Amino acid sequence: MSAAVASPRTLTLKQAALLAFVFATQRYRERHAVRVRRERYYELS
């Protein structure tokens, strides 16, 4: 924890970047899943 106390700015920047990356990948996966579901639905009907 001493390193985190010494440089909280870099820690928060890393956390913010990681959160943004995870959020973006989740949004992309959700969009892709919806697209695949629509294509399968149209193929069945």
C-alpha cells in the first residue's frame, strides 16, 4: 500500500483506464450479441 500512497494519481489513472476499457468491451459485446440474435431470428423466420 505504500506505493499506492506515494503515487495515488497513477493508481487512479490506471483504474480509470481499466474501467473505461472494461466498459467499452462490455458495450461492444452487448451490441455484437444483439446483432447475432437478430441475424439468427431473421434466418429462422
